[in-house]
Amino acid sequence: MNVVLINGSPRKNGATGTILHAIESRMQNNQVDTEFIHLADLNIEPCKGCCYCYKSGHCTIKDCADEIVEKIHQADGIVIGSPTYASNVSGQLKIFIDRGHFVLEQLLYGKYAISVATGENYGNKDTSKIIDNLIV
């Protein structure tokens, strides 16, 4: 089994990253192959709203989002995590979701999926709902 873990936090070792690494460790202890992706380390351009992906199944923008989409395509499962910023996912994760929304919906069909939302004040349920809407 192969699982991709996506850290949507701009902080590699914040609460979201710590939880995702704990999940990754558990999976590896159970012989699951994992790949950990920090969105903040990658060049992902914002969506241009052209809807080409909806018609063709891929984006016209060539950047790191293509690599992530291919890794998700090859994986058996995905774990997506984000901190809560103003009752929403992080900007990094929002850009990725916007860029891959139509393609991701198709790629995630039939795959195992886990969402992780962290936060200290308010809005965690909203963040969780946004990720869940993508993966369910």
C-alpha cells in the first residue's frame, strides 16, 4: 500500500506537521509506503479559472501541482492536513485545492482518505469540512 501525506501548513514542524508525521510513522510501522509533501516548499501557481481541467482532466499550468497529482494518482490513499486560518484551510492548501479540484475529485474516487485539521481558537470544524468535502 502507498499513501501520500500532504502538509498544508506553512510551518513544517507545527501542530499539523507533527500530527501528520505521527500518522506517517504509524503507517510505516505497518509496512505502508509513504510520501510526505510540504506544500509550502513547492511552486504551485494559483488557478486561473479557465476550467480546462474540467474538460481535459489536467491543468494547463505546468508546475509542482502536476507532480503531486501524479503521486496521488499512483497512491492507494491520501492524508491531507491543514491548520485553521480564519475558519479556513491554509493559503497553500487552498491554492492546491483550487488548482486540482476537478482532477482530484476523480483521482480520489475509491481511495482511502484522512483529513487533519488543527487550530487553537475557532473554525476547526470549518477547516475539517473543507478538506472532507474534497476527499469524500
